[in-house]
Amino acid sequence: DDGDHENYNNNHRKKKKSLNSTSSSSIHQDFSSFSHDEALIRWHMAAMDGNLESLVVLGHRYLNHEERCDIALPFLESAAHVIIDTLEAHPHSRAKISPPMDRHMLPEIHMHGGTSSTLQWDNKPDESPDAIQYYHLLSTQSPDRPDVLAAYTLAHMYHYGLRGVPQNLTLAYRYYEIAAKADHGEAAGQAGKFHFWSLGRSWRERDLQQAHKFFLQGLPFELEKCRHQYESFLREKKQDSSLEQSNIIVCDHPSLNGMGLLHLFGIPMIMAQDTAKARAYFELAKDMGNMDASYNLAMMNLGHLTAWKDEVPV
């Protein structure tokens, strides 16, 4: 047995020495013996059938290895279509919600500490199940006086799939609604968005009137006053760049974008279509950093729901 064990060790050392002496160039030559042309043919065949991975691989290859943007573009464009079609077919997100966004960078968490405010919002350590349950109890134990911050925090985590919480749009809306009914303006804007696009629910549960009420709740002022408040906030921030908390009340930009959508499409018996007002709401929301408003303005510029109106896209 000792002899067999010694022979095994000797053979193992020889193999290890042989592996260590193998140059990187010889490994590359081994891989180069495979047929790249055959791989390209198979990728092309799969791409023609709509295979997402093949579309991405071919787009990347033609763009970065052969520097042929004209050939890469159709592959990448088709890949984008497949991704959007898949997202739009999702019964809850309807391509309006980004996939879960946890992005743990362990060196940063170790350097700054798990509770540090310097960590990005998508780079926080996972919450424990006990903490999630505690947030839930705070949000629901008193229907008349819920803990608004706990409800909004839970809604935000379920909305984006953060801190180890699985993305669940149905639960996200539930907690947004709890916070909104307790006069939380940002939660109201999100609850209105969920109603408008029927996120986390079936289309039969869509309620544009309720969406309108939530959006109004997120806008304590008329549109012009909202713009005035935002400009005042910018001036104050410019004078004191270290300012963390301002006493100036600004309107909620998802609510502004939502009101733009309601004016763009109209609500029977409540709000007539008004593309000029829709554009004005989108413009302010865009100035405040709302990406959806930028997209909506781009669609209007292309003539979406405006080509047959008196308004001329700019």
C-alpha cells in the first residue's frame, strides 16, 4: 500500500510539472484547431431562429473583433427586440420595470461597513428575514397609523428586488398603497404608475381614476408652481452644494410623468386629451431626471398621438 501511495504521488507530481510547463501559446493553438467557420455557421443558423445568445455573440464578434458595425447592428437590434418582447410578455412587469438590481461589491461593503451611507442603493447587504418581517409588522399593525417609512422601504425593495428581497410587484404595490394612503407623496406617484400600467396585477384590475387620484396626491401644487418650486430648490442647492435637506417642497416627478400620460391619452368623463399639457408635464419631469418622461417626449417628437393634432412635434 505504501508503494502504491508513493507511485501515485510521483505520478501526480509529474503531471503537475507537465501542466505548469505548458505555455499559454500551446493552449491557444489547441483551441485554434477547432473550426471557427463551423461555429459561425451554427451561430448564424441559431440566430435566424431567434436565439438570443447567438444574436448577442454575433453582434459582439462583428462589432469588436471585425469592427463591422454595419453587420453587427442587425444582430444587436434583433437581440434587443427579443429582450423587449420577452419583457413585454411578462404578466406583471410589462417591460416597464427593470429586472432585480442587487449589485454586491464585497470590497466596498467591507471598506465602508454594511450600513454606510456611502454605499450605492443597489449595493447594500441583504436584509435578514426578521428585519423584513419587522418592516411588515410596522406597516400593517395599525391600519389607521402605519409606519410610512417602513411601508415605503418594503415597497421599494419588492419593486426593484433589493437587499436579498425577491422582486414582487404585487407586494410592491401593496406597500406603496399603504404609504400613499398615509400621505406619502413619492409612494403615491409609484402607486399611480402601478395602476396606470397595471403592474403586478391583471389588466382587468387597471383603474385610471385611482391612478389620477394618486398622481394628484404626489403634486401638492399646480404645474407652474411645481416648476417654480423646483427652480427655487436648484437655486438653493447652487448656493450651498453641501445642503442635504431642503425645506422647499418639490413635486414628485413620477407623478408629473403620470399626469402627462393621462393628458396624452385622456380619461373618459374625467380628462380630455391635451397634448400641449402632456408635453408640459413631461418637460418638467424630464428636467427633474425622470427617464420615462424623456422617453415619452421622444415618442411625441416622432408623432405618437400628436401627428393628427394641431400640435407640431418639435
